Amino acid sequence: MKKLILLTIIAITFPIFSTLADADTLTVNSRSGFYIDGTYSTKGYILAGEFDVTLDGFESAAFCVELNIPIEIGSSYLASILPISSPSLYNTALLMDNYSTGLGFSNYASWGYSKDEADAALQIAIWKTLYDVNFYNDPYHNNSKDPGDGPSTNDTSLDGLYEEDAWRLAAIYLTNLNSLKFSNDYAYFVAQLSQDTANIQDLLVAQAIPEPATLLLFGFGLLGLGAMGRRKE
């Protein structure tokens, strides 16, 4: 009986703890968002947006953690999974949980923004949470402009989208940060990527947490396999 209880506990908790284990591969499937002007120290254009990735067979949403480090669409990388280990990373996960379009956020449309603008805005908010940096053309730095003014039709980005809207939404996201709460539907971690000896962008990744019913079914399945194995013996 004790062995059955132990098997059940392992079966139920394994999917949760496995998110903190080393993963085999992460594939970057696609991205949204657009290019924005870089920081005052790095300059040039940088890509701001959300990635659709596959981590060991499970589709996930992801955002860049680092500035100006490359990552390629369609490429696969070795991934080491690291826990959320600092207050700033905790806040980035909180922002992603509430404002990632890949995780279901859709209010941007009723606010008058596009999905690409919303995705670029969240990436900007994540970078500004992790690094005390200033970006070119950010009219909302130090409250120099009111983000409550509404969507703009000025200052198009390299991709022809409205870059100023991304800055405005990022300012709104950051203003709301202290009032946000987790949905408890996703687990968050950093995927530290590598490919040969190249320096690859690390990603903030969200993976859905299995529902309790799913975990129980999985546990009962393992118990059934264990019972079948004992009968054969």
C-alpha cells in the first residue's frame, strides 16, 4: 500500500518538477512584434516581440531576456532550464502572465492596438524591468509623455508599424505592475540556450501547468502499469 501511495505522489508531482529539470531541445517556431530603435549604449535596431517555441515537444510562449544577443527563427538549441531566481525575473514573469497574447491576453484590441504592438510592448516592458536602460525614441521615459493619450499614428518602426504605440503600452504595463497577480495556469523559467560555442539569447518561457484532473489520470495510468507489471511477475 505504501508503494502505491508513493507511486501516486510521484506521478502527480513529476510534471511540475520536470519543468525545472534540464531540457533536451528548444525550437524557435515563429515570432511576432517588430523592430524598434535600440538602447543608447547599443544603438541600432533590435527585435521586440513574442516567440512561439517548442520545448521538448510542448508548445510554449517566450520572450527575450537579454539585449542584442542573436536567436534565429526555425533553429533548435540545447536548453538548460533555470528557475526564476530574482525579483526582477519574478516581475517579468508576472508581466508575461498578464499581458502575453500567446497566453490569452486580448484586451489590446479593445484599447485600439494591434497584436504586434502589444507583443513588442511586452518585450520592452520585460527589458526595462530587467535592465535600467533607456531606448531611443521612447517618449514615455521618466514620464515625459502621458501614456493615457491613446494610440498614435506617428513614428513608424522599421517594419512600418507604429513604434510609439509599443512604448505607450509598455508604460501602461509597467504602471500596472504592482497590482498584477498570477493566474496560476503557467510555470515560468529561463531557458539558457546554446548551439556549439555560439552565444545565444536566453528566453523567458511559460509552460501550461497540467490541470489536477489530468495529473490524477496520469497517476492512475502509472498505477495501472505498475499493477500489470506485478501480475506478470
